[in-house]
Amino acid sequence: MKKLVEVSDEGFEGLLGQQVTLLCMNYFYTGKLVGVNDSCVKLAGPSIVYETGPWTDAAWSDAQTLPGDIYVQITSIEAFGVLK
């Protein structure tokens, strides 16, 4: 079995400062990734995505802006990345 090698500037740390989308257990969140620690990530200017529409579209079909920055528990994140 191959041993995993830790690569710096990957994962959440590599995406700091970028607009990311978090695919979580119940909802999708999108916003600028401004913080990360062992238990959560912080999104600035976040939106909750209620309907994606076609993944090839330039924007989400229904994304509602949240009133302030939010923290999302890492344990509820299933996948993440720069999607739109």
C-alpha cells in the first residue's frame, strides 16, 4: 500500500482567498474562504445554494446571500472546490 504524502498549500489552505463552494450534508455554501482551523472554515460574503441548475451554467439557479460571514463545521463538508 502506498503511503500518503502531505503536500503544502493543498486543500483548504491552498484555496484561502478564493471563492469556493462547500458541498455539505444538507446544504451547499459558497463564499470567499477567509479562514480555516481544525474544526471549521470561515466564508466571507457567503450564500446558501438552494438550487444549482445545470452545473455548466455560469451562476447558480437559486443562491441566497446570507447576512454576514459564516463558519461551517469541517465534519459536515463532503466535498469542496472552486466551482463557479
